[in-house]
Amino acid sequence: MVKQGIVLGHIVSNDRISIDLAKIEIISSLPYPSSVRKIHSFFGHAGFYWRFIKVFSKIALQLSRLLQKVVNFDFDDACKKTFDRLKGALAIAPIIRGPNWTLPFEIMCVASNYVVGAVLAGAGN
């Protein structure tokens, strides 16, 4: 079997889960968005991880306001602070982690004629 692999930007092995350094480099080098399209792109890349970052929507509110149609694009210091905070949250390890076997959990499965998938999730979270 495979001794380790990359899953969702993390290196997963028997011993531990650690963040992929290549992912940190990419996230750390992202420039400030210069347009609405670039904010959409950033949210698109970060979109999967939002559920792993506590109060993501509250943190991202400053940037989300720039996506409104009637708002002029003004990427001010508050937006820079928000962007840096989100980049930092995406770059720290681990965003994903192994289960706490002392707490209840459930396995959610999905299957079709082509694929079978499963996720281990904390019950009631």
C-alpha cells in the first residue's frame, strides 16, 4: 500500500497529517486581488476549505462586500488585513485532522456506477 499521499493539500501518512509545503508557498505568494474577478478566484480556491476555518464567513465579510454590484472596488487596508488573515488560516496546519476516537462519529457514503466515496465526520457537528 501507499505509505503517504496528498489529500486536500495535506500529506497524510500512518504517523500524522501535515500540510503540504508547496501549498503554503502558493498561498503565501498570492498577491492582493486587483479586481472583483480575482476575489472570485480566491474564494473559488479557498471555497472548499471554508468549512474548516472557524467563522470563515465573518472573516471574509470585508472582501464579500466588494462583490456587490453597486459597490466600487476599493481594496483598502481593511481588505488587505482580511485577505492576509484568510491566507494565514489557509496556510496553517492542519486544516484537516484525524478523528477523536473518544467522540461519536458517522461515516457518510456516496456511490454510483462509477465511484464510491466516504467521509468520516463528527456526529452532530
